[in-house]
Amino acid sequence: MTDENSLPGRLRRYARVSTAMGGLAARLAAERYFGWSLDRGRHAADLKAALGGIKGPLMKAAQLLATIPNALPREYTQELVELQANAPAMGWPFVRRRMAGELGPFWQEKFASFEKSAAHAASLGQVHRAFARDGTALAVKLQYPDMDSAVEADLAQLKLLMSLYERYDRAVSTAEIHAEIAARLREELDYELEAAHMRLYRALLSGETGVAVPAPLPELSTGRLLTMTWLEGRPVLECAAAPISRRNRIAFTMFRVWYLPFYAYGVIHGDPHLGNYTVAADDTVNLLDFGCIRIFRPAFVRGVIDLYHALEKGDRELAVHAYESWGFGNLSREMIAVLNRWALYVYGPLLEDRTRLIQEKASGVYGAEVAESVHRDIRRLGGVRPPREFVFMDRAAIGLGSLFMHLKAEINWHRAFHELIDDFDEARLAARQRLALKAAAVPLSQEPGPRRARRKGAKGA
């Protein structure tokens, strides 16, 4: 199979995606509109098989849904959580050919040992355990073939679906959302960039206890192959039944790991799904994947803090300034009130100076109800165009919130938050950001977020 982003590659991709998803959608429609019975357990298994076999961004979307409690029926969540850590893997003949293509015909001599079966398989690549010649345990992440075509095909279908949806529902303009998703997904194909992100996070979190970041090995890595040190750990959901003190410790570490880089350096990990971290025996949180890292303008970080203070004080003018610094424009008084309802849901746990659950309603259904009411009112008011920077910031907040709900963690989120923001200085953040990105060799263009020239052969949709 070729890695060229070719027309045949894209056509194959369209056909496989359309056939698999079309059949599954038809069965759901039959249940909903015609009353036909549907074996949800079997259908969920079929869904996992189809998404896992297709690989690529569609599977990532399914994984994100699985992290949100009650967003999907239990049968679907069980199958998709399994898919996050145990997606169908490519076989040894594929691995052998791909490794030879990346490291040369004698690639096995570069390792003391290399396991033929994948330890983990995900949406864009799979990971094999290996050992370096000096005995160091390694994780070798190998990208699936034809992923350039896969990403472009999925992005084209996503753009079409978004445009069709907007004809029905004009509440949210999706152009900037699609542009942001496209930029991040294309970056995820560049393993040299991911290695730079890994170096960046090792530096940003070097002073934090309870967190581990793997070290990349450049001599065993390429643009489509990333070799790093192996971090031993178990899935975080295995801690959901642990004593409350342990669950709180893990949740607090996760809060710091995600938001210290944001408020101190303007950097956030944009993909908090359950397959991207594990927990070691001593409760160290292992961060495993750095393909989706978002770098923000210092003014945007300032705006996030300003909106918190606006909600805290009931200051409408400060809220307007915050939304404008995010990139929202031409907001009416009524639209700001609607947006503030969603902001109060997200910021709510941070506003109360007490120990509490991240969500004190019975389940994640409450969040869906808030989102639905906000969406309905935005549509009534003529719609809104979210800025690109909003997409992955919101995703990180909701994804982490769902994890804290799973853990039933009880923390004083207000104090944890204020530890990060009380000495905030925009100019100091800008200086720290420049130094950190330069030291880690992370490219940064004039546009918000990291930008890197796409590899030779990768073309637009």
C-alpha cells in the first residue's frame, strides 16, 4: 500500500468510509423511524469493527464520544472505550515492511528485541514494545500506511457533513471549527513535530511531581516512526473504584498536568481521551501521546482568565472584552447572556471555594441539557461563529471534566485554579512561551498554534 496522497488512495478511502458508516446509519434510522428492533450490543460491536478497520480521524471522533458519560448508550460506550486502547492492529508483515521503509533493511539490528504483536493500536498508528541495545524499554509508534489520504478523505467528508448540517441548523458556523480540526489532524501525521511536543512537555512539567513524559529517541525515529521510552501503567478507569484519596490525587495531578502548561506557557494538550494517559503503580500519571498540542496567543490566555473574573463579579463589560480577545465578534447583549450560560457550566466548579465534585448533578445528562438549551437560543438569535482557538480549549475542558466525573473526585477546584492564575502576567507568559518553544525546537508561525510545512506528497483536499 502506498503512502502517497493519491486520487486512488482517496477514492478507496471514500468508498470504505461511506459503505461502513452508511450501513450502520441506516440501521439506526430503521430503529428510530420505523420501529424496527435493533440488537444494540451487536450493532455497537459492528460499529467498533468498522471504525477500527477504517482507522483515521473518524475513529478519533468516536473515541471522544466514549469519554463523555451518558453521551451514548452503555453498549456503545463499552465497545468504544475498548477501541480507545485496543483498536484492531496491523499484522507483522505490514510492520516488517514499514519498519524497513523507515529505518532500512537491517532495522531489527538497531533493537535488542522487538515484539511482533502491537501493544496498542489507535486511530493513526500502532505501538510496539521493544528494547534498546542498552536494555531500555521502548515504545515504537508506527503510522499506518496511506494516512495522508485517510485524513484528507475524512476531512473532505467532514466538511461536506458540516455544510449539510448548517443548511438545517445555522446556530454555529462550522468553517473555523473545520479549519482548526484540519490543522491539528494534519499535524498529528508529523511524528517529528510530535517528538518536539514531547520535548516541550518534558521541560514544562519538569518541576511537577506525579507525572511522567516519555523521552523521544531521534536516532530511531522519522516523520512516520516515533520511538520513545516505555512508561508502565494501567488505564485510568481502573482507578474508578479506588479509595477517594487515591482518586483525588490522580484527578488533581491531571488538573495540574493539563492546565499548568496553559496558564504558564499558553500550551494545552488538546486530546484528553482515555487512551492518551495511564496511571503507574505509585499513581504517577503517564502522558503518552503528543500529536494534538495547541499553542495559544498570550492574549487568548488572558481572555480565559478575564471571563472567569467576569463571571465571578457579574461584570458584563469584562465578559465582552474576554469574548472579543478570544475572537468572537459582533455579539449582542442577549447573545453574551446565552454564551455566559455555557461559560457558567464550564467555569462553575472553579467559582466555588469549597471541596466538591466537578459535576454535582446525577450524571453527564445535565451537561447535555445545558448544551442543548444554549444551542437552541444561539440558533434563535441568528447563530455564532466560534473562533478557531475555542475548539480544542473547549474540548480539553469537557474531556477532562468527564474524567473527573468518572473518578468521582472531590477537590477544591477553585483553589487549584487560583494557584495557576493568581500571578498571571501576559508579557511574562509571552517570554516564557518563546523560550520554551525555541528550546524544544517547536515551530511557531504568525498564525495561532504551531504550523509546519506538510511532508512532501501531502496535498490539500
